[in-house]
Amino acid sequence: MNAMLILLVAIACLVVGYLTYGRWLAKQWGVDPNRPTPAHEMEDGVDYVPAPPYVVLGHHFSSIAGAGPINGPIQAAVFGWVPVLLWVIIGGIFMGAMHDFGALFASLRHKGQTLASVVAKNIDDTAKRLFCIFAYLTLVLVVAAFASIVANTFAVVPTTGLEGEALAKAEASNLANMRTAMISLLFIAVAVVWGIATRGKKLPAAAMVGGAIAVIIVIIAIGYNLPLIALDYTTWMVLLGIYILVASVAPVWILLQPRDYLSSYLLYGMIILAVISIIGASLAGAATSLDIPAFTGIFATNAAVDATGAAIMDPNTGLAVVNKAAASGWLFPALFITIACGAISGFHSLVASGTTSKQLDKEGQALPIGYGAMLIECLLAVISLIAVGFVWTSYQAGDFAAPTAVFATGLSQMLACIPGMQDAQGMAYALLILAVSAFCLTSLDTATRLARYMFQEMFMPSEKGLVDTDGLGQMPGWQKTLTNPYVATVITVVAGVGLGLTGYTIIWPLFGAANQLLAALALLTVCAWLGNAGRNNKMFYIPMVFMLAVTLTSLVQTMMAKVTLLGGDAAVLAAQAGGAVGVGAQLVIAILLFALAIVLAVKGAKVIFGKKAAA
């Protein structure tokens, strides 16, 4: 595998995809650059706030990325680089980018409301309720997971009793975490100042971009050299809970817009650094023939192996070493579940229809922001694939505790291959880890705001959405309480942070299937709406059927595996996450998700292929 060739081919494919398929979709759907957007029509200074396109792009890209386009391709690399690359490119152009663009456009044409409202108006109210419950529970799990990830990248661990190499590693890890925490907190504080200072001012784009880059450099320099905050995991989880509680109800212009905008330049910088590293290492001859195989087979395991392919055994336990950065299972559906954000991800539809649609200044910007941002994420997924290919031998041996470590190590080592850059590896590694943390933090508070929307929608009258306020005063007291944004936010934060502190990992293995089910439902929803509106929706048929097949196959495999575990050896069952309770919970959730998929698929199919619902 030639790293630079793969990178350049991927960039060319993504650019051509945008210029051809993306523009064709905009024409087929009737995107109107002159049509007023909900950000102007419904402007309220809190959620509906029009912003320049580069600000909205910063928010959208920062929110949808998370750690997904890094983790997924690296975990799926066990199948070989060819299936990963094909799924990222083909899936990204023809499924993922269309999915994000479609969700954003549908929301724009429904007063900037969430997909739940689109479901209610184009399928039926029962489908809306089911969609809200499913989306809300998925978002709570996202809040739990991302809060835990961020807390782990900020927290310090006790070093008492450690000596020698163990002490040195712990101290180095603590210092890196303190630096990341300090820089992240500075980003939040400066974002508030930035939001207040730029509010209502039409500043030149060059001044905004130059100012943002200068601020980022200063923040990183201060935080890196003054790591003053040392707190443990639990304390950080509580503080993050308070932060997202405030962030999800605060006006978007004071925190969400400026923070995501500033953070986006850190993320763009990470991609630029990665591209320089890949091209530089290739020109230096270090990345022209990477060891990663093109294809390893239709079944892969996450067992660690040495250079000869022999399993590595733990001398202390006598058991096989597990590669924690790798996936396992059959190519179908594991590849398409594991690589979500880098190809297609249901979470994106909630961001596009939840926050992005309420900030878009012009409808014509839906194409570069909705479709274009996904293609940037596809590029990041390709970069992640190249990173794992560069450290393939160490990756196979299970030397990495997480995919993010593979990503940062691979790219920083490639940078060090460039003449004169040998001493930059440590700094590059730290900056890459910081950027990944920034991805997760931006996704965290966006997910909380989205969950608040979904919780409110669950209890809204069937004929109302969050912006249809006429007559809501007649609701019963309990309904008024549960649709209150502050109440909805408190419930969400308590549930998410509480789950993060007590064991979200028990049900996390089902997140991949749930997320891809959400993608299938989003495709189905937009398809139904376009059909009702008299627009071409046939481009959705294959993607939505494929994603439903992927999800249902994965859920059936999960159910069979959990039933086997529950009826098998007690010792093996006890070794599973959460024991019998955890396995039982995963089985119940898998059954419910399967039933949900069938019900919503049938309802949607009746609308798309049968009698039309009212447009």
C-alpha cells in the first residue's frame, strides 16, 4: 500500500463526488439559494441564530466528527485496506454525504425542526414517538460515552506506590492529560469572549479566520506550558455534567457557535498536519510500501498476532492477547457497523436537523455544509487508515490500548520521517490527541442539546413541533413540565453522566447497530418526505435497504450470540461485561431495536411505495 497514492486518489474521488453527485442531488431536490431559511424566519437568539457559512461549517464538522472517523477505520483495518477504503469512498459519496445533506435539507423545509417532526408530518405520529424514544436513548448513550472519553483524557491518576518505568509512564500520561484539560478549558472561556465580542458584527472573513488561528496558537501555547489543573475522573465527570447542562440551553451564539468555530481550525490543522506527514513520509521513502494487507478474508478476529501471524499469549494468564484497537466478526455486517462516521452515521442526521439547520444563513449553503462536511470526514477516515497501515506490525501485536493511540502514533512517526522533523514527533503526538479530545468535547454538548430537543418532542402534542407554540398553553401541567427545555436538559444530563459513571460499557457494544439503524431511519424519513413533495427520491432506495439489511443482520447475530452465552458455560458468562445481567440487557435491547426497525420500515415503506401521506 502506497500511502501518498491512496491519499491522492481518495481526495480526487471525494472532490469529483462533490462536484458531480452532490450538485446533482441539489438540483433533483430543488435547493433554492434565494429561499429564506428558518434561522431568519424563526430567529429567537437562542437556538435559531443565522451565522456565516464558515462558522456553521465549523460547528457542523466539529459536532459530527467525534472520534468516529478515527476509531472506525482503524478497528476495521483487520479486514485489510481495500474493503475499508472502498466503503469509506463509495459509502461516503453515495450514502453518508447524501444522508447528511438530505436530513439538513428536510429540516430546512420543516421550519428547522428535528427529523422527529419530519416523521410525524410524512409518516405518522406513532412513528414519530418511536423515533423520538429511540433517538433520545441513543443520544443519552452518546452523552455517557463522550463524557467518559473526555473525562479520561483530562483526568490524572494516583502515582503513589509506583516506581521506575510504571511511575514515569503515569507521570507522562498525567502531564499530557493536564495539558489537554487546560487547553480545552481555555477554548471554552475564550469562546464565550469571542461570541460576545463578535455578536451582531459583520467582520471580514479574513479577519475572522486570522483571528481564530491566532487565538488557537495562543491558547495551545498557554495550556501546554501551564498545565495547572489536576483532577480525577469522577470530578471531571461532574464538572462536564455542569458544563453540558449550561451549554445545551445557552444561546448558540455565546458558546456553541464560537467554540465549535474556533475548535474547527484545530481540527483542520490536524488534517493538514496529517496530509503533510503522509506526503512527506512517502517522498522520504518510508510510506511507499506499507505492510497492511489488501484483504485478510471475510472473517477477522481481534486476537493479537506477531509478525509471523502466530497468536501472542499472555505469559501471566496463558490466554491469548486481545488487540483492543481492532474489531472482529464477519465482513458483512461488521465492516459497515464499525465504520460509521467515516462512511455513514445516523448521529449526523440528528446534528444536521437539530442544530445546523437552525443556523444556516442561506439554503444554498446546505450543499457545502451538509454534503461537503461529510466528505471532509471521509478524508479523515482515509488518513486514519493510512496511520494504522504505517504501524501495522505494532497494531497487529496489540501494542495499542485504543485506536486514538494508533492514529496519533502513526501520523507522528510519519512526520518524524521527514528530514529535519525528527524531534517533532512528541509535540505532534500531543497535538493529535488534543484534536481528538476537541472532537469529542464538541460532540458532547451538541449531543446534549439534541437529546433535549428529542425529549421535548416526545411529549409535544402530535400536531405540534418545538416551534409551533400556538395552543401549547392548554397542555396539562405534567406535559408543560416535561417539554420545558431546562427540565428536559436536567433529566438528560443526569441520565447521561450517571450512566457514564456507572457502566455505559455494558450496553455500548450495541451502539454501532443502533447508530446505523438511525441512519437507515433517517434515509427512510427523507425519502418519504421527498416522495410526498413530488421530488425524485429513488436515490435513497438502495442506501436505506442496504443499511436496514446491515442493521438487522447485526442485531440477529447479537441475539444469537447472547442466547448462546446465557445457555452456555457459567464461567464464560461471568467473564462478560456485566455478567448475566449485562448479557441479558444486551439481548433485550437487541430484540427491541429489531422490532423497532421492522415497525418503522413497514410504516415508511407504505408511505414511499404505497398510499402517500399528506405532504
